[in-house]
Amino acid sequence: MSAMFKRTLFSLTVVLFIASMLAFAQTDATVSGTVTDPTAAHIVNASVTAFNSATGIVTTTQTNQAGVYVFAA
């Protein structure tokens, strides 16, 4: 792994950690993101799954032509 990729991965981990701490105050949220491969190319029609640990509900969606997925509140 390149140093830039490691820094990006570390930064994303820190952001997700902080966001998860703030999420405890919320009752619902919209979650979105972009799926990419190691070369930063967008992945089209990737299956993305979200699990709500409070309710046990599992939701799956697909990425669009830009590799973007959205789980609406």
C-alpha cells in the first residue's frame, strides 16, 4: 500500500469513528458514500449492505453509475 492510501484510510477511519460517536444522539440518518477500487475508479452496481444493530434490520442497495450509494433515513 502506498503512503497516500494509508493516510487516506487512516483519515477515513478517524472520521468514521468520530461520526459513530455523534450518531448515538440521532434516531435516524441518511448514509451515503462512494465505492471505489484501489485505483480510485468508481464501482458501478456494487452491492452495499447496512445493518442496524439496534433493530436487527439489514438493508441492501446498489451503487449508481458514479459508484454512489444512499441509504435514506
